[in-house]
Amino acid sequence: MAIAASIMLWCMAPQQAVADTYEKHEVASIQQQKVKANGTVVDQTGEPLIGVSVKVKDAPNGTITNLDGKFSIDVAKGATLEISYVGYKTVIVKAESTPMHIVLKEDSEMIDEVVVVGYGSQKKVNVTGAVGMVNSEVLEARPVQNVSQALQGVVPGLNLSVNNGGGSLDSEMSINIRGTGTIGDGSGSSPLVLIDGIEGSLNTVNPNDIESVSVLKDAASASIYGARAAFGVVLVKTKSGQSGKPRVTYSGNVRFSDATNIPEMLDSYTFAQYFNRAAANDNGGTVFSKEQLERIKAYQDGTLKSSATFNEQSRRWNYYTGSNANTDWFKEVYEDWVPSMDHNLSISGGTDKTQYIVSGSFLDQKGLIRHGKDTFQRYTLNGRITSNITDWFTLGYSTKWTREDYDRPSYLTGLFFHNVARRWPTVPVYDDNGYLTEPSELIQLEDGGRQINQKDLFTQQLQLTFEPIKNWKIYVEGSLRVTANNQHWEVLPVYQHDVDGNPVGMTWDAGVGSYPVGGSKVSEYAYKENYYSTNIYSDYFKQLDNGHYFKAMVGFNAELYKDRSVSADKSTLITPSVPTINTAVGEPSVAGGYRHTSVAGFFARLNWNYKDRYMLEANGRYDGSSRFIGDKRWGFFPSFSGGWNIAREAFFEETANKLKIGTLKLRASWGQLGNTNTNEAWYPFYQTLPQGQNYGWLVNGVRQNYASNPGIVSSEKTWETIETWDAGLDWGLFNNRLTGSFDYFVRYTYDMIATAPELPSILGTGVPKINNADMKSYGFELEIGWRDRIKNFSYGVKFVLSDAQQKILKYNNPDKSLSNSYYEGQKLGEIWGYKTIGIAQSDEEMNQHLANAKQPMGQKWAAGDIMYADLDNSGSVDQGNYKVGDSGDWQIIGNNTPRFNYGITIDAAWKGLDFRAFVQGIGKRDYWLNGPYFWGFSGGGEWASAGFKEHWDFWRPEGDPLGANTNSYFARVIRGTSKNQQRQTRYLQDASYWRLKNIQIGYTLPKVWTKKAGMESVRVYVSGDNLLTVSDITGVFDPENLGTQWTDPGKVYPLQKVIAIGLTVNF
């Protein structure tokens, strides 16, 4: 509230200051030159338009229309008004004192709209780089937790994918532009994300605060930002205030989340038969005895009430083969349709001199975990004020605060998701006395302690704009972002119960440490980062009467990162009721660190335009980074781009008029950028001394510290250089009903950090990393849209498609060994494996195959096993010398690079009703799955295996007591071997998919209703995310969530489908 109050004071103070100034400079004389312009803005059907921007041309003061489409604004006599509205063509009119009647015509894709670019904005028709844009309509009213989820599939070339965190509440999506940009050691190819010019994360922005998002994809459009923009830029512009009376907007929804896809376990009786068959095919043994099978069957029939046996002597319950429940562990772990809520409130307004906006939001997102619960809450409070102090000086100030609270069980780690699949359905959730059972691991979730994260981001930004003479502006910007992250993590003692209900201590192990019976621990971690940014730049433009337009900009940018962290932990709590460092008596462990890095750059840009027909742009950036040393610290990176709008040519006039072509623009660009993110270390040019404690030596009872020889660091380490070529075409036909663009690009990444050639072992240490690898990326982007209106019915369709591939041009692997991750000529994402002939239907068929092609990856081959192809006719199915060109029968069988990313948007509106549907997908992708989620019974034996319904589709001969299945998907199931589970063509998955990302139906109440209640507009809607998915991948897996939190694909927090009921009210 203090922040909000401060902003309100800011809103009032400049107005008073301006008023005082005018009093001193003959206010009466100035007022005589003012007129009150008023009027009504309607669409082509005569319907009043609400919220239309009415502003004085080339001046910041303005207002918006009310619920009747009316406006009123004080302007200088003879002033020119600019009337603009999303989806309509901008109108320029002369201000009049008599009532004005203004009709806006629809512009299907706003080809003349203003696009935010580096350090400024341009008309879209004049942009010569590869730039994509999204407005607020795409982001609002989606029941998403963060902006990344709403942007997926919307902009061609902007790729957002689920990372290894899956659908976890704290998970962030991976993001790149035009695919993987580098494979350099420690390098990353994520784009630079700027929120109102300040580096940030898409996950911390409230989607309802966003006005627009611009994506700068090629070097020409991104180069002005320098080294951190090597792989593109995402520019987020948040909403600003508008002149006029205070405008209050509320939007909120209640949403319900459910897992998109979870495996369905076999019932316990079928599961037992499945495991027994695996054991029988191994050595003729069993896992479940006949008596145990009968007990499981009796429990399912309801004739046996007890879910487990117990040991009379120890009074402990018997589980696994000793229990007979029928539990689907995935249904037990994950809740159905969990409720959450999202609320947003904003207030904006101002005068013709000063505009302000204050907004706040609260998101309360519940997780799917049934036992122990997990929750995520986000609070935001933002304010912005812009004030014209004088005719030549404008002051802007904004503040943003975001808090994220994430609370989950400490045991909710990767090992837990790994173990869910390995829980046998015979194990009950609760014992006969009603206590949670020990193998379930639900005890650890509910009672084993919490992990509580709190993250605060506080951003302050000040912008001073000076205009000494007309068309020349000087900008001075200063920004500060403080990030404070605190984490509390605890392990508490956990207890199971014996047959008599007595508590019995348990061990605690979740892959983050093992703790004995009664063990406990508490850990505290604190991290703080200060980020400082300064931008000083100036631009000047000149429009000549002969049609030539020039604009020049020069500037300086400097950024500094400083962070500090400290952590401490102690074990053995005095009491689990107060889990703090002070209440633990174990030996303390304390660590901490301090790091800082900085970048600085000088930049310049020159634009030339002739009658919107010919366009040229040149950019240059001279960048320096503290990550490099000496003569490697600074680099110069230029870019050039040009455009030719054929539609403005005289020779094309007849065709343009016939097809009503407003834009047919050819574009081309070239540019270079440096990439400083070439090592995870902040000081890659310093040698570091490895330190530790020697556990083999004690001096006075204390372990001694030691330091070992540092590795060698190359003094030649420097920038990666990214060079991009781009050619594009933009079009707008039939009065811009049909719009679109196409880009083809080639991007080279030179001097990536990789392993140097081997040196003699007498060196005594590892070979340093150097700049010695190159890669090529290439692909295309397509966007096509159609928008039209038929009386009261308006509709639109938009299709986006993009593709990118990467190829290694240079890498230190002279033998092209497949043991190395990369080799020259490799396409990223290659999957190597064997070609599958099929499943042998008889022992005779298998023996005939083995007579010509031995299969050394296994023994005791028989009917039901896989027959692999001997492609090189060597008499043996093998991998040769495991080199490219000498890999035996090991060949490229697929590629896991996502290809042909696409999105389809359909929207329509009629008399208050509105509809929107959005489909996103991947057109081509291969994927190799492994582990028990895919195979069921895997090579690790019954304790590392799973049993899902899909796994029952294994080979069984005619006359088999379990039923014949000779046309099965899986080979025969065998314990203790993976000979049938080699990487091969038969089980290579098609991971392409299309998903109904969002469908939304809304209704805006008639104005005659809302006006009586004092409201400008009220919209109610129902929205759904991820409600339908079509894919050929095996049903156990979600094709969009193939990461892993522990060893194998699928062992992740599931994604969610969401249904939301929402409301938006404008006062």
C-alpha cells in the first residue's frame, strides 16, 4: 500500500508543479489559445467504440472514449488529433470545437501499426528486420500461470518448450528463437528478455499487465542490444496510463486443473501375472506364488478384507508380494480438478500533461499433489507515471514489485517421481488400521518436512526525455532491480505404524541425501542480486518534402550484476516442531559466495526511408564484457538491412489497385553479434584452486583443508560470433484482409567453446577449453492471416509455421567417434540405433535369423524376441568401431529436433458474443524413450520395473494361458535382460502432436445493462487450456512433456489441462 500511495503522490505532484509554472507564465494568455475538442468515435456499422485512444499528434497528452464512444480533450487551437484503436486503421483529423463524428475502418492485421524495436519503435510497414509482434488480446483471459505458456506457438520462430521440471509449479519453460544457437561449453542460446527495457524473466510478469510483446529474430533487429542479444530479443511492453477520468479495470477467474496425461496401472492381479511371466522367461521362476495370486484375486472379488499380511514375530506389515491391495498409484498421488484463482486490478487516468497507472494482482495456484500439497502464489504491484514537466522535458517513473511463494513437501524431488512408477499396485495406501503404509512414500510427503521458497523482485526505473529542438530527443534511463531469494528446507523424522498401531521410525531418502531412523536436518539459503542498468541515447529524425526520411541514433549502455549468497545447515533437531538452525545440535555447515560481472556498449543506428517504398537501416555496436581479458574484452558487431515495398511503385499501381495491395515488401538483412555467455564461470579467464577437506587425516581431531593444482585456462578465450543472413517478404492484400510474412534465414555460430586437441599426459592436467567449433542453423518462418467483417459478424484466422535445423561445421573429433557428443557434419538431434526386422514368431524363425546374423547383445534368443537387421552383412549385428562410416549396423534412425512448429488461431465476434480457439503443435519429431515407463519390465529386475496397461501388449504364443498375442507391440517380457530393448526402429516414437491449447467463449453484456450499474463494460467467459491432444506417441507419455526429473523420460510432474470461469469489468 505504501508503494501505491507513493505513486498517487507522484500523480498529483507534477500536475501541481505544471500548474504553478503556467501561473508564472501568463496562464490566461495560454488558455485563450485552447479549445475543447469533443466528439464520438464509431465503427463502420455505427456502433460506438469504447476505449479508443484520442491524442494530440506528436504529443503525449490524450484521452480515451467512454462507454458511449464519446471523448473530450483540451487542445491548442489548430491541433491535429490522432485516433487509434486496436484492429482499426488510425485516423488523423484536425481538432474542432464543434462535435466531431469519426468513423474507424477495420484494418485486418494493422500493417501500419507501430512495432516496438530496439530503443524505440517503427511503423510495421517500415521494419526491415525479422520482427514478430503479439498484442494483449492474445495474452489476456488465458488461464495460464505465466506469459511463456501464453506465447507458445503464437510467433513463428519463437520456440517455447517444457523443460525437465514438467508441470511443476515452479517450472519455467525453455525458450529460444530459431532453434538451438550454440553447443559451446557452458553456452546458452536463450534470447534476451527485456521488460520495459530492463532485463527480466517472462515468468515474473503478470500477463494482464502486458500491452505488447515484440520478438526480434534476426541480427539486424537485435544487434542494437549487443552481446546478450546474440540469439534474439523478446521485448515486453507493459501498459501505460491514459488521460481522462480514473478508469478501473478488474479481471479474475477461478480455474480447475487436472493432469493432461498420467499412466494407468495394471490391476494387481494382472500385474502379478505380468511379473511372473517376466520371471518365467528368465529362469522359470516366479515373483508371486499361487497362494499370493489367490489372495490378490480374493481381495479384488471382495471376499478378503485385509489388504496385507503381517509378520507375527516383528508385528510388521508385509508388502509387495505380502500384500494384496489394488492401488493405482498415479490416481492416488495426483488430485483431479484442483481449484485455483487469479485476480487483477488496475487504475489509470490523468490529465493531458500527466498520466498514471497502478495495477496489482494475486495468483493462487494449487498443485496436483494430493498428499502434502504444493502451492504457488504470486503477488504483483506496479505503478507508472509520465509527466510533461515542460514542452521540452518529460519525466517517467515506474516501479514493479513481484513476490513468489512456493511451498512443497521436501520429499517432492526427482526420486519421488521415479518411484511412483515402481510402486506395486498390491501395496495399499492405508493399512488395516488406517495409517499410511511405509512403501507408499506418502508418509514422507505429509510429515517429512517442507521446502519453502520466497522470491522478491523490486524494480525501479527512471526515464528523462529532453527535446532541445524539434525532432531531436535525448533519453537518460536508469534502472535498478533487486532480487532476494530465500529458501528454507527441512527433513523431519517420519514414522510408519506396526500391526498394533505403534509408531516405528523410518529412514528418509529422496535422492537428496539419506537420513537414518529419526534423522532430521534444516537448511537455510539466501541469495541477493543487484542489477544496475544505464542507457543514455539520442535520436533525431528529418522528413524532407521530397519524400526522404532520415533518422539517426547514438547511445551508450552499461549494466552491472552483483550477487551474494550464503547457506547454512545443521542436522539433528531438538524438536521437529521448531525446525530452525538454532534448534539443531549437529555440526554446522556454512558456505557462501560473491560474484559480479558487467557489460558496456556504444551503439548507433541510421535509418533511411523514401516514401515508404525503399528502406535501409544500419546498426553498429561496440561491446565490452568483464568476462574476457585484455584484447579479447571488446568487439565490434555491425548489421545492415533493407526493404523494398513494391506496392508503392508506379509500375505496380494497377495491380495494387486491383488486388487492393497496401504492402508487398521484400526484406533482406545481414548482421553479426557476439555472445558472452560462453562459460558457466563468471571469471572464465582465471585459474581456480580446487579446495576441500582430507577425510583421511585428522590433526587435533580436525580434518585438514587441502588445495590441488588448478586446471589450465586458455588466454585466447573470447566471444562466440553469431552471423545471420535473412530474406523476407511481407504482404497485405484486399485492404489488408489477407496479411502475412515469410522469412528464410541462415545463422552461423563461430568460435564456440569446445575441447581442444589432446596433449601428452605429461602435462599433468586436463586440456583447456578453447574457441574451436562452428555450427550452422537454417530454416524458415511463415505467418498468414485473414480478417474480415460482415455487418455485425467479425472473424479472423491466423496460421504460423516455422522450422529450424542445425548442423555442426567444425568440431574437435577427427575420428568422428560416436563416443563423443558431436562430430563434423552432424545434424543436431540425431538418433542412432538398429533397424528392426520384427519379432520372431517361432524358435525356428529365430534360429534361421541367427544363423546369418548373430546378436551379441543377448543370449537365449527364442520365439517372441527381436530380430535385428545385419545391414553390413558381417554376420553379426553390432556397432563396428563406433565411428561415423564404421558403425556396423548402427545407423541414424531418427532425429529428436522439433520440426515444423505451428499454431492456428480462429476467432469470431457477433453482438457481444466472442469465440477464440488456438491450436499448437509440432509437425515432425522422433524420440527414443527408455526406462520402465516405456518398457514396463526393464533390465533392472522387478524392483526397477513398472506395469501399465500398455505393457500388457507383449508377445504371447498361441495357446498361452494368458491369451495369445502374436501381433503384439512389445517383444516377450524377460527379467534381467535388455536384449529386446536396444535402440531400434521398431520402438522409435513419433512425438509429433497437435494440442488444443486454448478455447474460449465470452459474452459482453449490453451497454444498456452495464451503464445503469455505472460500469463501462462487463465480459464473462469460459476458457480451457490443453483440453485435447492428438499424437501417435505411446499413451503413457505426454508428447509435450518428455523430460525427466530422474533418469528416464516421463518421470516428471505432469502438465495440466485447465478450465476457467472468468470476469472482466471496466468502470
